[in-house]
Amino acid sequence: MLRTSRRSLPTIMLVLSLFPLLVPAAALASGFVVIANSNVAESSLSKKELQAIYLGEKVKWESKRYIKISVLEDGTVYKNFLQTVLGKTPSQFDQHWVRMVTTGRASMPQSFGESKQVVDFVAGHPNAIGFVAAGQETAAVKTITLK
Amino acid sequence: MKSLLTVLVLLFLTTPALALDLADIEIHGFLSQGYIKTTRQNDFPVSNSGKGSFNFNDFAINFSKEIVPGLRAGLQLLAMDRGSYGNDKVTLDWAFGDYRLTDWLGFRAGKIKMPLGLYNESRDNDALRTFIFLPENEYYDYERDSVNAITGASVYGSVDLGTPGTVNYQLQIGTTPIPVDGASARNYSAYISTVEAPLTTTDIKAGTAFVHHLEWRTPVDGLRTTFSGLHNSFKGTATGIYTDPNTAATTAVNASWKFDKLHRYLFGLEYTFKDLVLAAEYQLDDYTVTAEYHNPLIENFVSKQQSDGWYVSATYRFTDWFELGGYYYEIYADRHHRDGSTFMDIGVGADWQTWQKEKVLTLRFDPIRNLVLKLEGHLIDGTWNMSEYTEASKRNWYLLATKATVSF
């Protein structure tokens, strides 16, 4: 039976509360990591902020630079990212962006079939953001943790 | 139209990816062809559907470009056919410049899609929904040309409220040019016509219109609500021939008419949980119709209209290639007399001509990416939405439709 002394409880709670900040949380169980160009000042985003970015609602970083979105259209990682962050299926996400584009409200996000292509795109485009399979991120980009 | 079709087909056939990207100009579009059959006496929403019709299609191509970060411009050309209107005539569906200053503030100017309800902005593209026909109580095919877009300016943005969620807003002001040969004009003609004097609209002048739209993405995952409003007035002229019912003598009729103080409000609710999408909307219309006939044989009138309607829908995607959906809607010409006594009292028709209630089931197939096939059935009670009504029209009727859409 797990026993917790009164003295150790605050310590455990502190560790638990910091846990999401210490781990690239996007990689938690879902198999993806969020990455950004190294010129992006932010090193963490809330799920809500990430959701707003990928729905085309949040268009600027704190630096006032326009965000450039990229998408990894690889089966499992793609599905996990969309479900975890946006609560959408691939077809719902696709329809959201076709709706945005065909009514003139946005450009279609850049999409790629492999993690390496996303890393290359994000590394080569200031203010870009993307997500890749966990472990596929490189030093050419910065990893964004989920708050 | 043939040249537009040729261009669209060539674009599609030569495009391996989802869309063309020519000198950073994004090009997208869709080609949609359907077949529709309704009960023989009831021609709606395609004017010759009673006999079965292929005059049921939509084609569009749009171009857009991000000129500099935050500044965009684009346009869409659209052609559609619904039998006696549309006729595949190419029209400018939307065209505007868009500057997004920051997350919570952007500006648009030009011809801008109206954000009415959950789906008005995207109602043209068949691939973006499960159903062939969105519920006609709100997404009424015969008034699409008057509620599709506003020519003017808008401000819009997205506001993060913190814990309560996110609000997306749009405010638009401008005018709504309504084509005199379109379906809306036919509706206006029907309003002011009498049995002895069928009239045809000859001119329409729209006033200043105002549109407001709020979308609240709530803290509950997958739940969003919308509240929209349209405020408009327009007037016009019409002409026709009056035939005396006793003597059969005929005289010319000219009329002036006005749709004044049109206020439309829409409340929407959509919940998405994985492959399940539930939606409901309520729509309320208030306006005053005035007609002055320059002929002493026909009595002028002023009529206050108060209609409303609602629907509930559900869709579920079973596999990557198969989705099932259904909805039920009701619309009433007079929300204060849902029993249809309005028509009965003034002796112009049966009670069931003042409402329309539909049960709809749709099968959607996505056999390959960018191709959508649909099959849809409607069981309908009432004929309020039918503007091309005849004495032979049936109270209980059916609609069967199938449609294939290619998008790129």
C-alpha cells in the first residue's frame, strides 16, 4: 500500500506540477513533438494556444511575427496530434482548412509526408511551427513544450 | 461555361497534389454534378426535379495569394444550375482583400462571404459537409444569391478569453446586390403576385446591410456556439398582366414593392466528439413586405412577416471512406400561427402550405482523396419553401438526390 507522509506530500505535488514543464509534453504517449524555428522566442505553448494556431485563429508570435504553419501528414502521428491538440479527425481538420481557403480566409498550411521534411521546412523558415514523430527532431529546430 | 469547365477539368487532371501553386498563387476549386428526383408535382429545390433532373451542379475555382505576411487577396468564380435559375452562368462569388493586423483584429474589403450560422460561408462546397442539401429552413437554396456575400467591408478577429474559451467575431457593412434573374427575385415576385396577376421582378435596389457574427469555442472540447444576425432592406419593381376572372379582360400591371426592416437572427450549436458531429440551429426572421400596384383592380398591401425554423443533425464517420448523416427540420411562415391558420383565414391556401418539415438521411462515400459521392433521401411534409408552387403540389412528398464532387 502506498503511504505518503504529510511532509513529503508538498514535495510530490511540486514535482507533479512541474512535470509537464520538464518534459516535452507533446511527446507524452502521443508520439509527437512540437517544433519551431530557432528564431521563435516561445519555448512553450498551452494546448489552447497550439489549438488556436492550427485553427488559424492565432496568427502571430509574441514577437508580432506571423506564424507559418506546417503539418506532418503521416498516419499515426498526424491522427494523434489532431486528436490530442485539436480534438479533430484528419477529415475534420482537412475540411476546416479547405473551408478557410475556399472562402478566402487563409492559405493552406504546408504539408509533408515525412518528419525530416517538416524539420527541414521549419528550420529553413523563420517563424515556422510544425510537429514531427518523437525522436525525429534535430538541433536545427527548437522543441516546444506544452504547458 | 464550356470554357470554364474545360479549364477546371484541365486544372484537375494536371494537378497531382491537392491544389495548384502557381507563382505562390493558390488555386483550388470543385466540380459537383448531381441528379435529383422529387414527387412529380413538387419541383423543388431544382425547378424541374419532378421529372428527374441533371440540372443540378456547382462548379467553382478560386485564386488567392499572400502578398506579404498578413495581407491576402483572392477571388472565387462560381457557376451553378438549379433548373430555371443559375443556368451555369459564371458569377463572382467572393473577391476581397484581407489584412490581419493581429490575432484579434483584421480587416476585409470587397465582396465577402456572409458568416450566417454555422455553415453559410462554406455552403457551396459539397465536399465540406455530409449532406447534399443543408437544412433548407436556414440554408435555403432559393435565397442563396441574396445571403451569400456582402459588398463592403468587415472587421474580424479572434479573442482569447482565457478559461471561458475563445470568441471569433465578424462585423460586416455594405450592400447585397441581388440579381434580378435569380432565385431570390423569383421569391419576391411570388410574394407580390396574385392569382389574377402573376408578376415578374424587373428591378431590385438593395439598401445598406449589416451582418454580425460571434462564434464561441467553449471550454468544453468540441463544443462551439454561434450567434449571427443580418439586417437589411431592399425594394424593387415588377410587371405583369392582370386577367379579370369574370370577363377575362386583361390590363397591364406595374408594381413597386419593398422588403423593409429585415432582421434575421441565427443561433447555432455544434458538438464534435471524435467521428460524431451533432448540430442544431434556430433561425428567426422579421420583415415587412409592402406592395403598391399601379392598377386600381389590385389592392395594395402591407404585411408583417414573422417566420422561424430549426433543425437538429447528426453525422458519424464509420471509416475513412464512409459517413452517415441525418437531420430533421421545421420551418413556419408564421411563428405565431404554426397551425397554418394564417393562410386559411385569408383564404389563399391550405394550412400545410405555411410549413415545411423534412426528415433526411445521407450516405457519403470518400473512395479516394478529393472525390466524394453522396446519396440522400428526404421525406417532406408541407411546401412553404417551394416558390414555384402550383395547385397540383402535394403535401407529403419525397426528394432523392445523388451527387459526385471532385475538389482540388
